[in-house]
Amino acid sequence: MKWKHWLMVNKMTDNKAGILHFRFIVVFLFTINMITGCYPYIGDAKEVEQKREERYYLFDSTTILDALKRGSLNVFTLSKSTPKPESFTPSVKAKWTQADYLLVAQAVQQDVWRESLGSLDLYYAIFTMDCSDAKLGTFNMVDFVLYKLIKAEDVETRVQYHITIIPSENYLYTSRAEYYPNVSVIEPTALSQYQITAEKALQIAEMNGGVEKRSEYEKSCMITGIVNGLDGWTVSYQTRNEYRWAVIFEIEIDSQTGSFKVTRP
């Protein structure tokens, strides 16, 4: 199934200062609810979610990358309460690349879940930004969903991890859950091996129609870059009309060659 047909259409509010804050809550809840519907299933079996754990952490986006490169893992502070949109205040604009997000995700897996990122496969990644920040050339936030399969008595269980990172808000969400039996047929996403990174995909989209489209809707526009093992990159520009968020421009990009096809409009 193509990911482009279930973009997260309610990620933003009309209050510009609260856009990222509200979107953070909606993105990971929507993604968790939708994840089992985006790949083929084995037969008519249904998965049962069990052993779910959720955690929220604060970090300093101005120091965390240097600290991790020095080998420090003491960079996260556990938040004792679930975040609420109105509790946030705008922070700095953080120009993070795909490699930066992966570095933090690796630290989350090691420090929080005591598991190496290398022992997991990437299910998919969703990069998001406001159109007004497109000139920065990097995305504002990311959602990673990773997994591993455990087989016992010929039945597979999928252990799944979700990491949402918002550096401009110094905040992240992560969860762990098990799905039994695993009935999803997943093609792993080899993101680190792709020649086209998130920022390169954004650049391709911008140079081939994205700039013109977003300039028409700058005050109410977001860009989403989705990558998975089946479809490569899909970069979508959305704006809000009277009833919903609608795609105004969309481009599919080969994750290795960078060749592309504009699919909307």
C-alpha cells in the first residue's frame, strides 16, 4: 500500500506558535493507530498488542549532538507527566540532518531500552516540517518506527519501538510494544544505505515544483517526507482548506538514484 494516501492530515493548529507542539501529540498517536494497516497481512489473522510502555524525555538540542559524539549517554531527562500542547513554549530553530536524528535515536535505544539500534530493522520514518522553514533545508521533527522479530514455537512476535524527536522543542517520545502473532509482511527500510537522505529528498522536491506550490500557501502549509522499504521517498506538501488538510503537491523519489515522478497535482 502506498504511504502517501494516509498522511497525517491533522498535525497542525491555526496558532502558529503551537503548531509543532500540537502536531507532536497527534503524529505519534495517529501513527501508532495506523501502523498495522500499511503493509500486507498474512491471511486473516489479527495481531494483539501487549506489554506497551511509553516514555517522554527532555534534552538540550544545543548540546546533545556534541555530547553523543563524545560518547556520553547521560543526555535525557525523564518527564514525569504526559505533555500537553499548552504547556510548551517556542524554542530555538534546530537545523538537524537525517544523520543527527539517527544519532539521537541510537542513543534512545541504548539508554532507554538497552538495545542497540543495529539489532533492529527500520519499519518506516516520517520527517515533517512547516513550509515556512523549508529554506533551512532540513526537517523540524521525525518519527522512527523500528522492530525485531522473535520466533518461539513457530510463532513470530514483533517487538516494535517508536521514537518521535522534536529538537526545536527539546522533547522526545518513545514507546515499546509487542504484537502477537506478527502477521504484517514488512520490507525493512535500509535508511542508512540509501543514497538519498531526507534533506536530499527535500531538495529534489523543492527544485521540481515544491517551491512554487508552497509559496502559494506559506501561512498554512506543511511538508512531510515518508520513506519505507516498499516505496522509497514520498514528499508531500499539504495545506488546510475549509474541511481538512489536502495534498497540493507530491513527488515520489527513488531512494538510491534520486529519479523522481510528480504524482500530484
